[in-house]
Amino acid sequence: MHTAMIGLGRMGMNMASRLLRAGHALAAYNRTSAKAEELARDEGAAVAYSLQEAVSLLQAPRLIWLMLPAGEVVDEHLQRLLPELEQGDVVVDGGNTHYPEDRRRAETAAEYGVGYLDVGTSGGIWGLESGYCLMAGGERWCFQRAEPVLATLAPTGGYMHCGPTGAGHFVKMVHNAIEYGMMQAYAEGFELIQASQYADAVDYSALSGLWNRGSVIRSWLLELAEHAFAQDPQLDSIKGYVEDSGEGRWSVQQAVDSGVSAPVITLSLMQRFRSRQEDTFADRVLAALRREFGGHVVSPSDRSEG
């Protein structure tokens, strides 16, 4: 299937490269054209200088993959794209959209005979080489139409049709909420050691590596912690200021609406709010982990100056 990647940020750029390296025909569009031109030069993408050109460069049936910030910008792009598409084309929203928005957008796309697939995407800056975990929601035919692209982007067994419209983004929302809780538990554990009489003796990078060898708490996050501590043993170069990207808030609200007890997820979100008032070692661990897996910007610390 001929595909267009709309939005070439950290994730979109790498996803486009992964598709091109596997031999997919791909048109690349970004609000500023420099990244699309880079993909053309380095990977063989077709450069689109407008959304209309992105559509015209593709043979039907088309797959239009949006990797855009959640919110109004997605609606703006859809409003411009849908009149250009044909019946049987499929639009994929691969960003972190709040799942209730998907039904409205799918209904709008259907008025044009266009399919809509919501795909929660996990993998961060490592996805280019390792692949992305993809959680898809939408009509079965849309999933089947997109499956060759999903199979290329994901590692073996790394994509799934999760259910009807909204299911992909809902599952990704919960995935990120779990991530919040896991990261908070690691951060608090390292904080306990840091506050103990053994702090000067423990090499946190080596300990992260140790815990990843046979321990019941082993995980990819510990691999990232091992790398972060190897680069900066006390994380002195960053401030313990931890952002949240929305999914944690949505998950807590979902827990309230569903009457589900989710104290760990809720408290991990509250800790992120608190991090913006203090600067603790635990918060520096959280900030470092977000930088490691997602390339998220961290706040430099005053400790790193001079």
C-alpha cells in the first residue's frame, strides 16, 4: 500500500525511515519541509510540500498516517485531507489522542467513504531499530488494509487489533498509566538507597544492570536507568521536573468514571505534579527515564553549571 507520513517529529521521522528501509513507497510531509527533504535525500522518500501533494503522490488505496500532537491540529489536518481522499483510503491517527475523539473523527471520515484507524504507538526514540508496539482500534477492514505497514513498523508479535474505534488509543492510554506507576516505583526505590548509609557505596548503573539479570523486577526501563546512570551517576545535570503528556490524567479520570480503584497510577500522576515544586533524586530518576525512552526534554540543573 502507498503510504504518506504526515508529521516528522521524533516518532514520525523514525517511523518513516523504518518503512522506507523495508521498501514501502512513502510520501513525507511536514509543516516545514526540511525534514521531508532529508528523508528524500537519505532514505528515498517522495517529498510532499502540501497535504494535497501528499495525496496526489500516492496510488489508491492510500494509507495516510498522522503523527501529530493530540488536539486541534489533528482535526485541522483531517479537514484539509478528507476532501482529497477517495473511497477505500484509510487515515491512521498514530498520536496520543484521547480516545473519545476517535469516534467523532471516524464518523466524519466515513462521510467521505474513508476509513479511520486509531493506533496507539509505543517505542519512543528506539523504535527505528527495535520496532514499535502498535495498538489498533477501528473497523476490521481498516486494520487489514493497514496491516502490511503495521507489520513493518512492529517487531514480531508487536501489533494487535484491540477492538472498535477508540480501542487502540484507550489501550495505549492505560499502557502509559502503567508506565507512570512502574517508573515511580523505580524512582522511589533509588531514592530510598540515596537516603541511606549505603548511598556512597552503591553504583546505581551497576545495580540497574544487576536487577535486570534474573530479578523479578527486570525490565527495559532498568536498561534505560543503567544507561542514564552510566552517563551521569548522580543525575546532577538534570532537574527533577517531570512533565506529563496527558494519558495519566485521562486514565485517572477514567478510573473515577468507571469506579475503578487505581491508587498507584493516581499517586504517580500526583508525584509528577509535585515534582514541579521540588527537586529530589527520585524526580531526577523519573526525568532521566523519560529522556532515555522517549527523547523528552529535561530541565538542566543548576548543579551542572560551573
